[in-house]
Amino acid sequence: MIKTLGNNIVNAFTGGNPVNAIYAYGQLVWERSVQANNVIFYTSTDGQIVTPDIGTGEESKGFGANIVSNTYSGGRGVIVFDGPVTIIGVLAFNESSPGHTNNLVSITIPNSVTRIERLAFSECLKLKSINIPYSITYIGNEGFYSCESLTSIIIPDSVTYIGARCFEYCYSLTSYVLSSSITIIKESLFDACTALRSVVIPSGITKIEAAAYDRCNELSEVIVNATTPPVLVKDQSTGTYNQFNYNAQGRKIKVPAKSLQAYKTATGWSDYADDIIAQ
């Protein structure tokens, strides 16, 4: 039995065992067994325990449960909680928190988590992979800021909000799948993602804030699927529309053919008129 949950996610039962799977453009890219909702699995570069910061204040919010044990053996870390994990709190795995460093490489978040708070994984310089389960609806500002080793990420359709600068300085990011539930690409969302070469902006996007793809100097193709040009927000510090500044030389912005002239003359988009072509 397969139940479709969105464009990217399905729940399936294989041999009687529940699994979650993610598909991108019809291809299976990730699959795992459904895990208990009080466990986080992870790996580290040195095979050592990664100690998250559970915080003590209301802002941090911890994990919504207390850590019972944290062990590492057989090439895998296991954090067990005394109840369902519902939040990945502020600065939870941030490498630059005072007295807190780790060599986190990968992490599997249980399906009970609904929010990844701001700075939760910021500056995890060695983090290469992370699953975003379909339970997640919110990813806060700078959630994955400066995760320099992160190569790809899939944001499921359950996510309705991704905060500003979430993937800024993710130098190794070569591809992503953006939730179709997102309507605003926030400020500097992919700023300085220098490995991106081609990006797709979904049809549901209505606004793109300043510096969203600024300094993506290998970016040569931007495919915009919205028939109505999304509103571009001016950078208040520079007074310019810098959503696509400092991209690769000759970068093209491909838009729906019937909207070509609308894009070329729309506020902000007109600054890129010479680069806008029909899909």
C-alpha cells in the first residue's frame, strides 16, 4: 500500500514494515524505516558522541523531551529521549555555541518533530546529509547557516516557512528541492551557495526577498515557474534589486513563455531584462 502525502514524500509498507521515502523528479533519492519518535540517530567524523545543547531558557526550547542516553557504537550515534522529540531547538547542534563543538556528519530526525528552530544546525561545518521528515512545518532563520559540507537537501511539501539566511554560505550545496508550500523565498536564503549551477523557483512563489541568490557565482540557470512575476524586494542597505547579482557570467533566467514580457517589465525583474528568456 502506498499513500501519497505530497509531491515528494510517500509512506509505503515494504514486507509489512513501514518506511518513509522521498522522490525527486520521479526518482527515489532517500528511504528509511519509520523510527521511534523518541530517538535521534547520527554519525560523526571521529566516531565520538555529539552532545547537543538542550538549552535552559524558553528561547532554546530544547527538544520537547529530556535526554535519557547518548551512545556511539557500530558507526552510529543514538540519542534516546524520555518522550517524543517535537522540536530541534535554537542552537541545538550549532558548532560555535560556547563550549560546544562536534563533528556531526549526518542526522536522522524522527517524524514527531514539527519545528527546526533558528540556528539549530548553523556552522555544522562537517554536516553532509540530513533528512527533513514530512512532519516538519517550520525551519527558522539561519537553520543551516554555513553548513559548508552540505551537498543537497530536500524540503518536503509539509514545510510552509523557511527563515532568512537558512542556507547562506552552504558552499558545497549543489542541488535542492524546495517545498511547493513555500510562497516566499526569504532574504539571503541561498546567498553565497557557490556550488549551485541551476535552480528551480516553484510556481507558487509570490515574493523573492533581497540577495536570495546573490553571490552564487557558479549559477548559470534560474528557472522560474510562476506565471505572474514574483514580487522582488529591494535591498534596503544598497537600494538595489540584488536577488541574482554576482552569478555566473551569461546566467539566464528562464520564465514561462507567455509571461516573458511581464517579467522583462516588472519592477526589479526589469534590471535583469537582458538575461530573461522564455523556457
